[in-house]
Amino acid sequence: MAPYLFVSPFFLIFAVFGLFPLLYTAWVSMHDWSLLSGNEGFVGLGNYRDLATDSQFWRALVNTMGIFVIATIPQLVLATLLAQALNHGLRARTFWRMSVLVPNVTSVAAVGIIFSLIFARDFGIVNWMLDSVGIGAIDWQAHRWSSWLAISVMVDWRWTGYNALILLAALQSVPKELYEAARIDGASAWRQFWSITVPMLRPTLVFVTIVATIGGVQLFTEPLLFGSGVNAIAGGTTGQYQTVAMYLVQEAFTGQRFGYAATIAWVLFLLIGLVSAINLLLLRRIRSAD
């Protein structure tokens, strides 16, 4: 009983401090609240009804989910393959393992500036490479799909190595005897990967997928730095790459609508929970090593 008596107060404190912001946000979302004039009255579910018919919110939601899918799936696939490669007998293994973490420790502001230059319309290196193979230059910020792709590359460059190191740590705990027995039975490297590596990595894959989902659905910094000028928080001239998190900040600090911003925050929280649950159900279909 002693461990439970010791842990319970800390768990209670954590639960209180964890739930209080959510409950307070829900309370604010039911009020017409402005930064300048303060609380102007209780509106109930009025903000939620307005959000359901807000075309700008739905556009931001589509942008968020589009960038999330384009960025997260390649990120996790590349991280798994990279972890598998780093787990083999490479020369200077410590150097390569530390190198994949360099993008993650780089300032996100520097990443945004560099990739904005890489995907620049007139002098970017990507358009220079496209011109060299006969493909015309692309205005990456002007169109929805091109901006989604550019932002996804930024996200993948920054987080693939981080996830690869987490998966590598899990690979280190896989018994070598399993691979040796599989080789004796004549299993190919691809068969070993699907029959041994992936099932043994399932718990870690669940963790990195949930973390990537939380970060991807509330994506804010990369698309904000990808833009420029007065349209940065708006996600371009037509909101072609504005995410839900960016729309939340725009409504709170530019529109001075704190109650409406709190409504967006609550919907964003529920969206993260829903997408995480869907990903968890999909990952549970992977055969476990148990």
C-alpha cells in the first residue's frame, strides 16, 4: 500500500493541473470574450455553431490534415528504414547516429528561413533543379499542393532523425538470436524485417506515431515561417497553407476573439484525440511479437 499512498497525491496534483486548462478553455469558449473589452456575456454553444459554418476554419482543417498526411507517413517510414540502417555494422556508427539528430537541434527559425530560400520562386535551389531538367519553376507559396509539399519537407527534415533514434533504441533490445535463427531457416532480409523487426517495434511505433500525430495536427511554426509579410499568420493570400493552430492565433490576437479562439482550441484537442485513436487502431493490426 505504501507505493500507492506515495504516488496518489502526485497523480492527483498532476490530474488537477492537467484538467484545469481544459476546463477553463471550455468555460471561455462559451463566452463572447475580447482582449480589449473582456467578458461580454455567456453565449453557450453559440461559438461552436458559428465554427461549424465557418468556411475559413474548414479550409484550415483541410490544410492541417493534408500537411499531416503528406508529412507524417513518409516521416515514419523513413525513420524506420533509417533506424534499421543505423542498427547494422557501419563504420563510425556513433558519428552517423549523432548526425541524424542535427536537424532536430537546429533552431526552427533557422530551418524556416533556410527552407524558404530553398523553395523560393525566383532564386531557390529547388526551382533551379527543376529548370535544369526542363520543368518550369513553381511558385511554392502560391498554391495549396505546392505549399503543403514544401512545408512537409521542412517537417520531415527536422523530425525524421529524432524518430529514427527512438526506433533505433528499440531495435537495440531485439534479441540477435531471432535474426540468427531466421537466417538459418533461410529467411531473406525483407522477410526478417516484416516478421521480426516490425512486430518487435510495434510498441515503439505506437509511441512515435502518437507523438507525430500530436505535433502534426497542431502544426504552427513551420507554416508560419514558410510565409512572409502580413500574410504569414493568414497562411498566404488565400489561406492556402493556414493550419488550425494558425487560425486559432489569428482569431485570438488579430481578431481579438478569445472566446472563439478557445472554441477552436477545444475542437483541436478533440481532433488530436480522434486522429490518435484512429492511428492506434490501425497500428494494433500489426502482428505483435507476443
